Amino acid sequence: MPLLRTVPIALALLSTLIGGTAEAEGWSAVEQAARGERVEMDFVGGEAARNYFNWAAGEIERLYGVVLVARPVTSLDEAARRVEDAGAEGPDLVSTGGGSFHRLLDGNRLAPPFARRLPNWRLVDTARQPAALMDATRLTDGREVPTGATRLVFLADTARDPAPAGGLPSSLEALQLQAQVRPGSMPFPSPDDPAGLLFLQQVLFMTAPEPSILWRPAGESDVAATTAALWAWLDTLHATSWREGTEQPDGPAQIGLLREGAIAVAIATDPGTAAGVIARGTLPASVASFALEGGTIGGANYLAIPAASDTKDGAMVVANFLLSPEAQVRKADPAIWGEPTILAPERLAPAFRERLAAFGEAAGQPDGPGMNLVIQPLHPSWTAPLRAEWQRRYGG
């Protein structure tokens, strides 16, 4: 099964193109021009993200005199629509990624490349984090910056509901067995939920006759033949999933159902989800997180500056702060958020490295060989046919 391999020479060339050493010259002028600006940022995330950005706003105003107003939106699609519809009245910094990035880039809605202008860009782990340079098969070209790593992970309470096959249900076969032995214990994935969509893409990658074609536009392939095994797998799960698939709980709702014991497995896109909810007392320390044995689709959360923004200097100052060791390490703290850093630990001061290492030992951090096999995200054009067929089969 083809996986995205980290090829040092290729990544070094990519890093030279859009990263590497930040262009420090002129940065003081950017900070000076940004002072007094108001930056409105649309982000996708829950309570942990909201609290984190509120903290960041206070630090950014104290250090740089920039007022950050962080506003949550429900999805990357909504974030992209706000950029397209609002023009100059829209956000100055926006969550992007995958299809929304492709869409805004193709529509000339993004500001010119800015990533390499950020002093903290030099700390980004472009060697071990391919998503720092490529977003869903497309070079970011410095038009967006990654702020944290994402992976498809699963959560299970090992004390309450041991997997029928023994160990964790870390294969497609084991997940089906879990649902069959204990009907209702598996949530049915919906493409309207980020974790559900990523799960559908992962199953498609693992069941497609030629997985590599999923990195090319869907229009170049026989979609029906490529997705046939996916729908067969989902048809089987649908009959034995939670409430027989008539309801599809989103990520936060799944955490609540897992806590209550209503389901045995929850799905998330943030590898730090389990560690975070354990640290905050939502779930017990017996909850483990894991990836499927064949690997996990991995990407990043990104921020981009819309072309229509009239406070681009302030937006760059905000983005640079969010890439700082202080901000990244705070976000990696399971008690705060738990999202893994996008920075290279060896480039950080010893105190920051030690804190990151301690977070990595926290209860609930994902483990297993699947976490080390990162699958490149699918081409965004596969999302529309997946959603349409899912709706036709299960949406009624």
C-alpha cells in the first residue's frame, strides 16, 4: 500500500523553495506597521481552541500592540465562504486546509506568499511534517502556515470495554468485529463531520484497488469502481453501528457517548484528543488512542491571509506568534488543548523540549506502529462524490 514517505532530499528542495531560514530583514518594519491594527481571525475549533486563542490575543496585544479578535466558525467550508462573500469586510486571518485551501487559492483569494517572512518559520519541522509544505497533494507555496499536526485517531476505554479481538481494534476488520459483537458500539461516520470525513477517506484508501489514484483528481478515475469496496464496508457497519446509523454524532458528541459507555470507539482528527480530555477530567486515564495498523491520514491545521485583508502586517504578526515556542508548547499541553506541535523539537530551547517530552508521556497519547505511517491526504476533489453517494445511501 503506497504511503507518503519522507524523502530527505525532496523535502530539502521543497524547504528551500518556500521555507528554510526566515527572511528576518524587514520584520521589525512589519511589527511597527502592525502596531495598533485590529486582526479578525476565523478559526475552526471547540472550547479548547477558543480558550487558547483568547490567551493568545492577550499576549499578542501585550507584546505587539495588535488586537486579535478570534471568531469560531463551524467548518473550513464556512470559513472559505466568508472570505469569498465578505471581501474587505471579511477576516484578516482564516483557518484553511484541503479543499478550502485549493478553492481560495484557485479563486485568487489569498495574499501572496508570506510564510518565509515569519521569523518563527525556521522552527517549523519541514522534514518530519510533510504537511508543512504540501496540503492535500498541492504545495502550499507559503500561502498558508501550518499551526498544528492532525492525524486520524481512535479512542477506546480499555478498562470498560475491551475489544472483542483482544487489544485495540486497530484494523478495519477489528472495527467491524467490534460493531458486530456489540451492536451500537461504533459511531457511523458522516462526511459533514471533519473526523467522519477523514475516516471515510481512510477506509477508501485502505479498500481502493489502486490507492495512489486518490492523490489525483477524481475526474481522472472510475469513481464507482474505486469506491465500491468502501460502500460495501460501510453498508456492513451501518446495520450494527450506533442507533443503526440513523444518527451520526460529531466529535464532541462522541466523547460524551464514550464517557457514558454508549459507544466503545470514538473518532478524532487531533492526536492529542484523548490526552486532552483525560487531563481536563472528561475521560478516565484508562482511555487509549490509536491509529489503524496500515497508517493514518495526516495533515495539519493551517492559517492563511485573505487577499482582501487590509491588515496583512498585523495578520503576519499573529501568525508568527502562533508559531512561537511559547504558543506551540502551550497548545501541546493536554490540559490546555493537546494538539501536537508543528515545530522541530531539536530547534527549541531545552526547557521547551523537556515540556514537549513530558506531554508525550501523558496518559492517552496515541501509540502503535500506525502513528508512524503517515498517509498523504486525498485530493480534495474526492470529497464531493463521497458526500453525494453517502447522502444517497444513508442520508434519508
